[in-house]
Amino acid sequence: MSDWTVLLGGTLIDGTGREPVCDAVVVVEGERIRYAGPRASAEWPESVHTYSTEGLTLMPGLIDCHDHLAHTGLDMARRAAMPPSLIVYETVQSLEQTLRAGITSVRDAGWLDLGAKLAVERGIVPGPRLVISVNLLCPTAGHGDPCYPSGMTVPNPPGVPDGVCNGVDECRYAVRRMVTAGADQIKIATTGGVSSMRPGPTGRQFTDDEVAALVDEAHAWGKPVLSHAYGGAGARAAIQAGVDSIEHGAYLHRDDDLLREMADRGTFLVPTLSVNEAHRVRGNPMQQQRAEAVAKEYRRTLERAFALGVRVAMGTDAGAYGHGQNAKEVGLLAEAGLTPMQAIVASTSTAASCAGLDTDTGELVPGKYADLLAVRGNPLMAPKLLEDAANLHLVLKGGVPCSSGTS
């Protein structure tokens, strides 16, 4: 019975949005959950490993739908000078930091290659479950073009093809390059961003025809599309072309018809509040100014998105300012107008759906992977406690302890 684990006595938040269950039991057989619910209805064999979780909260592992695990920060000169092997070793460190912070699954939005995903799947390195985009597709001079005005070009990590593409035919070819490189989803940039040197967050990129070709080609290969877009014409082109999620989206409240269309189509919104907060506090003067303006828009967009039924999923855009602080996003979602339960659901079951992982994770229900956290305290009362890894008594991924405060 060594492949059984029983967690006894905690308060269960199962990720579905249902009311918490006090004095709960979670029974794990191998990688998956066999039972999660009241102690009175639980059954398990004798002589199995048990954890007392009295006084703790049991909840699904968090899912970050917008991370950059191979990102080593905003110092591009440093990045350009780094030996490729050092990028790999730093990525290994980031994978483990992220998992130990309670993030059991990640949809990576660019620069993580297939080798990293396979290394985690084969148990070579510890890390979250991974859904990868490989590289961001953008036009020349767009958000993500690695060529700077000085002529310096920041090289892509090993295994990551170039993402710059122009014209309908090149856009289709670029999608195929990412599919060949192992992409699970396709990432495109249809507007600029807070850190873009050229047009800012609402400046459009790609033509409507290019966006339509990117989305059509990706869907033809069975790949969902996530679009970096803050608002305006670029966001409109992406939503109307049928992208599966909008990343950032701060200015969407200005175009109510777009939020309505997202709700009708089932398009996810991944706000990435934490990177904007980091830009606002720690960025250069341009980033601070833009982030300050963006911060004022996010709450209106989130309130309107929720009112219309748009599915909001947690994402951080981690990497620009380090790794392992992803859980801060849960508290920021709550501060932006979501209830704590809505913020947790956005970070678990809705995020799992956005990442295409909902068959196997995102909820503590029978049959799904035992990806879970045992948390000191009640995140429904204080979502910010998830930010501190010291409050994570136990992190399980597939039933295996990844970190523990029990030793």
C-alpha cells in the first residue's frame, strides 16, 4: 500500500467554487485522487502513509497560464552574453523554484523548449507540468522582435526557432516552425506592451489578414492560440479571428462589444497583474509610466469581464523580475475585485481549462492528478498568504511530495 497517501483533517477547497469542507480527507492512490470530501464518507486501506492536516487548508496546486520559465530578466545585454548552457541551468533552477512555490502546472508563453518539458516529464529535473508555446510570433519591429536599434540581436535559447514573421505566408510557416519544435499552443503578439520599445500597449501589430492566417493555421494543427493584446484594434483582430485567450487585456473595458464576444466565444482572459505591478515599482521610467496607466484600467476590465461571464484565468508573466513569486497573482486578483474564492478558481480549475489540462488537474476530485497544496491558514480569508512559500506545509505533484514543512 506504499502508493497510497491519506491527508486527514484539513479544510478542503476543491477548486470548483463549492463551499469549503471542514474536517476533510483526501485519499491518493498513486498519482491520482481516489476520494476528496468529508471524513465521515472516506474509506482507505490499512497501513497507508497518512499526513495530519488538521488546521491546514487543502486546495489544488496553482496553475500559471502565462509564465516565461526560460526568461532570465530584462537585461538583454546580459542575456546576449550568456553561454547557452547557463540559460539551461538557470531554467532548471526556475522550474524547481516555481514548483516549490505551489505552482504545479504552467503554460509557458515563450522561450521554453521541448527539451525542458521532456526533462520534467521524465523526472530528470523537478518542475511543474508544462504546456509550451516555444516562441512568441510577432512582426518585424513588433513586441518580441529580438533585434534592437543598436543592431544587437538577443539570441533565442537552444531549441527555440525565430518567431519573427511578416505576411500571410510567412505567418503560416512560422506556426509550422513552432509545431515542429514541439509547441502545444501558439503565442502571437497583436499589440505592443508595457515594455515595448515601439508602439505601446494598444498599438496594433500584424494586419487582420496576418492574424486570421496565424489563428487558422494554428487551429488547423489542433493548437490553441494565446494572443498578447492589451486592447484596441490588435485585440479586436485577435478576438474576431478566434484566438483562445487574450493575455493582459487591460484596456478591453473600453470596447464592451469585445468583452461580450469573448464571453460568447468562450475566450479566456489572462490578466497578468503581478508583472504590471513589478513594472510599476521596479521598471525603468517608461515602464513605470505605462504600468501606472495600465493599473488604472485593469480593475474596470476585470469587473466588466466577470459581469459578462468572461472566463478569467490566472497568469503572471513571470520571468522579467525573477521566478517563484507566482502565487502573488492570487492576492492581486482579489484586490482587483474578484472574491477570494473567484481568485482561487481562476488559479485552479479555470486556469486548467485555459491551459488544456482540465481533464487531469485543476480540481481536487476523484480521478484527477493529486496536484495539491496543504496551506497554513485560510486563503479565503487572506489570499496573500499563498505568496509566502513558508505557508506551504506540503506541495504534492502527482501524489509525490515536492516540498514539505513536516520534516
